[in-house]
Amino acid sequence: MSRITYDETMSSSDALIWHIEKDPQLRSTIMSVWFLQRPPSPERMRATVERMVAQIPRLRQRVVDGRPRPRWVTAEQFDIEDHYRYDDLGGAAGRDEVFALGESWVREPFDRSRPLWQLGIFSGLADGRAALVLKVHHAIADGVGLMMMLAALADLEPNPRHRPALADVTPAPAPQVKRRRSHRAHVRHPLVAARNARRSIASIARLVMPTRKPLSPVMTRRSDELCLDVATLPFSTLRNAGKAVGGSVNDSFVSLVLDAIDRYHAQNGVSSDRIRIHMPINIRDGATADRAGNQFVPARIVMDLGENDTEDRLRRVSSHLAAVRREPALEWVNTVSAAIQRLGVPISRRIIGGMMKGVDVLASNVAGPPCPLYLAGEHVEEFYAFGPPAGAALNITLFSYDNTVHLGVTSVAVAVESREQFMACLGAAIADMTELAATWKAIPQAASARAAA
């Protein structure tokens, strides 16, 4: 991206994210952990961070509460040392120590009087590598927005001769894009208009109706103590499995999440027919493609469990998600958010909190770069993103990078009591998905053999 546009006033959706986290269980902290082939030069890394801060105005801004919504203002006394560190872990540290450090960061709330980000480089790993830990508040950007900001931090080659600079856009009010509705069509087709209105109202009710009780009989408790775990698999596994049933990568991802949760319930000796999933759906279009902040709508979906066959489950998920994308409520989410916001912070926090605490799992799919990245000249080998559970028992975030799917699992400690058991269930689900993906590869080969014969 050569340009990112920043607004002075928070959108209604961003303002809700900002206000509801006064409940610690609803904090909106995004964490990412990168593993680098070697530690970057401290001098070059410092210059990289300074360049990022110079090119992204939001990293120099703090939030000021106000009406009608909070505003972003430049911090009077900004010091990069408050947000950036380069430390040596001593030469014997492993991956577990890095993720433990990430857990300590994600559990600590932001200082709301300062810009809402923190970045650390940690050398001294036993294998000679280094790690980056990045913590950002969700009010700054969604997953796609963070990808745009990534252009100010990473390179496509170790020593680029030229870097396209991100435009330092002065924050300005966002243009309001209004959809023209044909009143003539409503007059000509009153029955159609009434039917569509009923469908929209019912859809919106499903979206915002507070439901504080999770559907899972196991993952019921909540706290603000979060844990981080990871898994990886080839991107081709989810792609080919989806193609085997005529579905998408996202269909395969959601099916994988359901499979892991189903196995976790079975191993705990309980059965659950349904689970409630919260999925952010990207709504960026030509008018909003370059905007920072959050450009997604939250879809709360009740999905069935108990299907043991991987292929049948994936077909069912693909059909269900196709129907969700046609939900009339999706285009009204920002309007509904604005209406809830006008009810005041306590009431809006109760309504949105009720929506979020009744969710069992949050599943987020972020399409990352399909090619290698370099940070201050060093190759980024692994790239994990961890989203906030935000009231759910756990968040599973898919980040695709360089032909590999990196899964970041953020779990609530008291909800997922055995992290090791859940990750083993996720591993078993990945193994079955891998078997299904292999069947798609055999189809063109068989067709070729028949054609040759």
C-alpha cells in the first residue's frame, strides 16, 4: 500500500471496541510473534522502527474520550523508548520462553494515556534465531489494516534499493459513502419491500441479541488470563481440502476449528450438538480499501458439531457460510453499532458484552503475504498472529505466510483447562484434513490417466 487514510474520530465500531474493554475479559489486544533467521542489527532495527513510526500517524497518537465518539490526537510527549525495546535472552532461550513473554504482554492492559502499541526484538535464542513480539490495540486496525501497516516495517528482499513510502496522511474526517435506495421500487413492490424488511429485522435481532450463556458445556468459565499456543500446516492442505468439496480455504479453516472443538469435548466425556462461533467478515471495498481502523462486521454463527467425517463436515460448513454471507444484517452492522453507541457507554457495554460472552470460539482468517519477508535485512521464517478472545473461550487466528498456514491459538486459561489436550485435538484435526486434501490431488491424475487411455 502506498497510502493509508487515518480518521480523526473513531468509527462507531471502533468506539465500541474501545469502551467495552473496561471489562478486562473484553480487551481487544492483538499480538503477533515472528521468528527471524538471525538477530537483526540493533542499529538497523532501530532505524526500521523509527521509519515505521514516522510513516504511520496512528503510532504517534493517543485516544481522547469525547462526544460523539473518542478522537485520535497526537501525543504531546511521544518517546519511542516507551514502546520499543531490543533485549538479549541470554543464548539458551527457546520458543516456549518467547511465547511466555508474549503471554505476559497480552495479559497486561495498555496505558490508555499513550499510543497503543509495543514492539520488542529478542535475540539470544538457543538456535541462533531472534523473535519479534508486537502488541497492538484492536482500535488501531483490524487484521487487514495491520497488513497494510506491515508495509512500513517489512521488506520483500534483504537489502532493497528503494522502499515505497507510505503517505503520511493528515487525519481527516472520513467521507461518508451513502447507498441510494430506490423508493420507487418500494412503491411498486410493497410486498417484496415488507418481506425484505422482516428478513433484515430478524437478521439484525440474531446479530445483536445478548446471549451470555455459551453453548459449550465444557468451555464455560471466563477470566482475563490468556495463554498462547501455535500450530502450522501447508497452505495447500486447506486449499486442496476446500477444492475437494467445492469450497474455500476459509471453509476448510472453520471446519478444522469445529473438528478440534468436537474432539476436545469428546475427550472430556461430554457431547455438544452446537457451538457459537464469532467470525469477523471483511467489508473493505473500493471506498474503504486504504482506510486504517476496523473494516469488518462481526458474524455470530451457531454451527453444528458431532459430524465425524471430515468431508461431510466441510461440505456442511461451506454451505452454512455461504448462507451467512447473504445475511441482510451484515450491511447494517455499522448503523446498528452507531445506534447502540448512542445508548451510552454502560448500556452499550452491557449489550455488546452480552453478545460476546455468549460466544464459544472466535475464528479469524487473515491472508498474509504469499512470499518471504525480511525485517531489517533478516528473513522472517515464522509469522503468528494472536487475536483477542474478547469474551469467548478462545480465539484461533489463521495467518497465511509464504505458503504456510500459521495458527495462533489464544485461550482463556479457566475455559480451556488443558491447553495440551486441545492442541492435540487440533493436531488430529489437521491430520484428517491432510488426508482429505490428498484426495483432491488424485482427481486430476485419474482424469489424465483416463484421457491417455
